Amino acid sequence: MPSPRVLVLRSPGANCDEETAEAFRLAGAVAERVHVNRLLENPALLEDFQALCVPGGFSYGDDISAGRVLGNQVRLKLSDPLKRFRDDGKLVLGVCNGFQVLVKTGLLDLDDDAGPLATLTWNDHGRYEARWVHVKATPGDCVFLKGIEQIEMPIAHAEGNIAVRDAAALDTLTSGGRIVLRYTGADGGEPNGFPENPNGATANAAGLTDSTGRVLGLMPHPERFLFATQHPQWTRKKAAGGFDPHGDGDGLRLFRNAVAYFG
């Protein structure tokens, strides 16, 4: 089987496209960084790819709100091509700012007759937050999380609080298996507030999938933990024994799952 081709979307202010493309390459894909202006000029470029990733960073400086400018560009000018892309059985990943973009485009199927089921808003403490977090996965049909139960990754965001409209909306997301990543304590149990839940997200949600399981948006950065030595405590873990400093980081598993989907 030929390697799947991945389009990593570039935009002004996004700053994680290089490492995201490298993550897909390490997983066995062919990744190409494509500027949003090229895609706006020629949406047919999507036909050459099997997966799309909107990476993290600060697209358009997060003016107005995080991901809104890029999200509006995509929603207004690329909505139909991207829905066809998804409906053709292809994959879409949005990381951090990319997650914020996906929320604003409709690709995550977060709308019902009463409006959005959920959105992303400011962290509870109102500040930018950067730290490592533990997350628990309940993959269901989510392609990217197949076989994953508990992983550790870094977060870096100011507007990562997944806020749900009301109790009925939360029930819809929960019963539909849409909340596929949740913040936990280091032992995998319920987080004890901040900082284990770093932003105050409802139901400790860290990532959402669409109804097909082929679209994933998450706040943690898997592309920042591709190698064991990227963990901030890797030397302590090595000294304690049972740790391979030449091993993979947890985040690489998501990208390998994406590639394996096309195998």
C-alpha cells in the first residue's frame, strides 16, 4: 500500500506545522505543508490527500478569539469541499488552535436545532497555561485513539476550556461517545481540579470527535511528545529504571493510528 498523504494546513501565526508534518512522516505518511491561501485558491488540492491536519499555534494572532479568523475562512469558503473530504472516509485532525478552528467550521458536528452543543472558551483562571497533563482515552470509533487508554502530553493554550451548553447537551455528547479524551490525575483517577484539569473544561473534556470517529479535535499537543526524551522528567525516569530513553513518546501513537487506518 502506498503511504497516505497528509495535508498540514499552514496559516499566518500557526507555529506547529513543521513538527506536526514530521510526526506524520515518522508514522509513515507523506506530509506536505500547504498554505491556506493555496487551498482557498484551489480547493481541489484536497483530492490529492487522505488526511488533513490543522496544527496548533496562534492563527492570525488569535485576533477576535482563538482560531476564529481561520475558522471563518474555512467555513465560508471551504465548507463543502471539506465535508466531502470527511464523507469520503478521510481523516481530519485539529490540535489546540486547530481544534478551535474545527469547532468554528462545523466539521465536528457540534450543532443541533438549539445551536452549538459546545464551544471553546477562556481557561477558568483567565490566563495562558502551559504544562504537561495526563489524559484518559475512551476511543469508541475514534480512529486516532485506537488502543489508547492513558497518555501524557503537554498543553499550551489560553482558550482551551471545553464549555458545554447545558446538561442536555452534555448528555448528548456523552451518550454519543463524543468526549474521547478527559483530563485525569497522574494515577488515572478523577482530576483534583486545577492543575490536573488545566482549564476548567466541563466533564474534564480534553478532546472531541465527530459522529464518524474520523474527525478529532484535542487541546493537548501530541506532536510535542514524539520521543521519550521530550518528557520533562525523562532523566528521572531513566534513573528509576524501566525507562527506554530511545523509545517513542505517547503522542506518536495518534499519528501511527492515522497511518494504520489506511493500511
